[in-house]
Amino acid sequence: LTYAWIFNEYPTFVHQDSRRFVSQETGNLYIAKVETSDVGNYTCVVTNTVTNSRVLGPPTPLVLRNDGVMGEYEPKIEVQFPETVPSAKGTTVKLECFALGK
């Protein structure tokens, strides 16, 4: 499976950059330092690479709070790491880590 996200309407896909990341492990979309231009509807697209079939999730709206307050919370790591990650010699291994907090 591969994961992608549509921003507002097809064919505008979210492109990964220094603020946006799509996890190919979980399908989650991460956006750092949300800006006004990020406001809109996000739709997850899951593609089966064997059959080349696609399934779209429901749109998820991203809105900005009017008061500008996010609230404070303790820093934490947002993923659960396995104790070991088996891999074959010469393969590429990607480990994803996401920390939140203020």
C-alpha cells in the first residue's frame, strides 16, 4: 500500500517539504507550524500497488482557531518503536519519529 493526501480537490496532492510529511508506515499526514494556506479539506488516498486500485477516505477539514491558542502540553514521542527492526543487508531502512510539545 502507498499513502497520499489530496488538498481540497483532485488532482492537488500534498507535496512533502520541510513542513509536510506523509508516513508510508501509518498513512498519517503531519504538518508542522500550520499556516493560513494550510486551511482546507484533506482526503487520504490509499493505493494498492499490486492491483493499482485506489480508495479515498472522507474529507477532513483543517481549520484555524480564532483565539490563536493551542494550549500547552508536555513534550512526548508520538510513535511506538519495535524492539528490533530486521532488515536484509543492502536494503534501505526508514525509521519515523515524531515529537510533539510546547
